[in-house]
Amino acid sequence: MATFEILYEPKHAARSPHLVFVHGLGGHIRETWMRNPKDESTLWPNWIGQELQCPVWLLGYDAALSGWTAGAMPLTAQGTAVLDRLAGEPRFQAAPFVVIGHSLGGLVIKSALLNAKTLGVQRYDFFPRHLRGVVFIATPHFGSQLATLIDALRVPFRRNPQVGDLRMHDPHLSTLNTQFRALHKELGFSVRSFSETDGVATPIWLGIRGPSVRVVSSGDPHVDGDTAIPLPEDHFTICKPATREAQIHKSVVEFIVQVTREDNSPFHTGSNRLPSEPEFLDTGESLISTVGSCEIQIRAGRMEDQSVAANTVAVLPCNEYFDDNCAADSRSALGSWVAKRLGGRSQEFMADVKRECLSRFGHGNPTAKTESESGMSFGIGRCLLLQSPLGSPIPIALLSTTTQRAGVGLAAQVSYLFPAIEDLVRRMADARLNNAIIPVLGAGHGGIEPAEALCGLLLAISQEARRPRNPLRQVTIVVFRRDARSPIEIQPVRIKQALSIVGSIGRH
């Protein structure tokens, strides 16, 4: 029978993951984690809850080593029992969580995850959906030396079925680990592992004590992005840190902070797995990659709400006539910027734009905009830079990334982005500007699918960033998000995939 109790419950934990500690073979729901079983202050999970203000739970199950002590179920059945116990707690149906397993507890976690994915029970769906991280502490992913010894003595020792499950090179464990690795790739949760380096004395039998044995010779699950961290502890002390300065304590705290940051990021990818070594950093507020000497950031929000550093140009979309009515339309990137940053003075702004167009481009080419209206086109993929529009300290660059033609209407293509960004970089070099902030061009009135537009924009920027003597030092791309409660315009996994590809190209 599985038991479940909450150990630490902070007052405010809305954005924190729940932590679940699962003991190992022959372990105890509390004493497994205590350096001194008589001193409650040594209960390690409590330290983590207090330090991070996360809810902490302790989970117990039938894990007796010998049948003389108590009965116990096989590993697969234990996984289902634990899964069902967690499903009975309403808070786990909606909250993200991290599970920490010692020894057999790690295998029970793997079994629970596999059962949740394969049994077809709807109330178990929460487990893979909300799992954010797994910590393995001295887990025998491929079997245990001590279990092999006990199995050899199974008649007098009356070993329980799960001890047989833990024999070295047991094929069932190998299969379980292969299945776990596949789920890790599919679901994208984080993993951290620790392994023991010290041995323990084997049990006395017929008056003879056996040699010292390292219970788990390898605690490495061999999943992408993780390798077991060796610690100078034996199988039983490794999960009982003596102080908060112990390496395992600091490492687990750092792991949970990382998981929490990623989960609270607007770019959290949930159940979508990315390449094992992504070419970007997720800070929790932005994604960052580097191409050449240029740092590319992606933020979520509204263009006009972003903080703009010195020496930065605000890049905004326009059509080929540079007479865009969007300057007065607060639903567009250009109109929103004019409304907030230029006090809504759209007519004055567009008058300045017209004068600059005539100065730089000449009179343009007569073109039929609609069946009843014509205009002077200055060309697609061109940049008009205004150093101090209406006295604003932030320069504005208008890029013609949209055509407007009779019988076609407004339209954009990814190919338009490349000459537009190239012209932008030339104008920035002339004006000695190094940084730019830019929305996803072409994804608004231009009609390009937003993820496709982002990929094209990233490729155009990276192409310029790799050129010799390019002026770009930082480019911030703003992916539209109406407010903090709204989803991002582009699925986070597609943003990360695009940035990973561009970052990889920039390094090879």
C-alpha cells in the first residue's frame, strides 16, 4: 500500500513545483532522508522546501527487503500503486511537480511514468503532462550487486519479488530504461542523477561477513543531457546530507530552480522535446543565441512595451509605398508604436516619412495599388531610417516588407525579408547603430504564417551577422503576446526549434 504525506507547505506556492520524495528498497518514508533518525532537523526534504518555498511530499510504499519482514509487490505493480496514490491528490491534477527517488524509488518513478503512458487510464494522464523533472539518487538502472547476492540466498533470505527485479543486467531493467529514455525525449522533462562511490559491508551470513560492495555500480540512466554525478558516499548515506553545504543539496536546489525558471518562462515547451544540446539559453524572460559577434534575443510581448537600450533602432514594417495606413491603426506594430511612443501623432510622423522617402528614393514608380487607386512605389525590401522621429530619442527604421497591388491586396513573402534586413544593416552602419529591436515582420497584414515569418527573419539576420565587419551586436525579436495571461503568437517549441537551427548554423 502506498502512503502519501505533505511535509512542507508554504503560504504562497502558486508558481512553484511540488516535490515528491520516494524512498528505496528497505527504506522508510522519513528516515531514508535523515542523517540522524532521532533528530527531525536532519530531514533533508524539509531543508529544500524551506529554502525554495516549494510544497514537499513524502511518498512511501511496500519496499521490504526480506519476506521475513513484510511482503512487497513486483516493480510494475509498485509503479501502478504509487501512480494511483498520486492521482488521488487533487493538487497534482493541475500543478507541475518534480520527483526525487532513492535507489528502488527511482525505478518505481520510471515504472509509474511508463504505466501512466501505456495503461490508457485517463486519470493517470496528469503524470506525464505535469512532470517537470526527475532526480535519481543511486538508482540501479541496470541492476544492483547487493540484489544479485541476496537473490543467490533467496531461499533462506526469503527475498521479495522486487529484489529479483534488481539483479545485475536484468533484462526487464534494461527494457524499462530504454522505454524511459524514449519518454524523456518525447516529454522533455529534465533529469539529474547521482551515483555512490563508496561500498557498504555485505550482510553477515553463518558468522561470515562478506566484502565491501558498491550497491549500485552505475547510477547513470544514459539519457540525453545528463550524466551521473559521483559523490563520496555509500548507498545509504548519499541521500542523507549532513549539512546544507553538501554537494547533493546544492545541486538538487539548483536543479529545481532551473526547472522552475523554465516552467515559468513564456517559452516553456511543455511536452515537446528539443535537441539534446540546444543552441540557445532560456533565461526565463528571453531566449538568447549568438551568431558571429551578434547576440539574438527573442522576447514575448508587445513591441511598444519593450525597454529599449541606447544605440538601438526600433524596426517597424511598412509597405512599398511608405504611406502605410497602419501608422494610425493601433492593432498594427507600427500603429501601436506611434500611439505609445510618439503620442499618436501619426499624420505628422507620416509627413516626415514622405519627405525622407523623396530625399532618399526619389519620386518612385507609379503603381496600381487598387482598382481605383495608384501610388508611387519605392520598392520592396528597402529601409528608411529616421534618426530622431518627432524628437524621439529612439531611431525608427521602416522596412518595406509588404506589397500592395490591384487584384492582389496586401501581401508579403519570406524572400522580401532578406533584402530588407540587408538594407537595414547598411543604414545602421552609416548611422553607427549596433542594436535593433524588431517584431516578426510579415506575420501581420503581410499574411505569412507567424512561425514561417520568424524562421525567415532569423535566417536573414544571421546571414547579415556572419558577414565581415557587420555592425550588429544585439538584435531583439519580439514575438507578439497580448498580455501575461495570453499565449504567445507562435508555439514555443517552434520558436526554440528555429533558434536552435539558426544558432547551429552560426557555429558550424
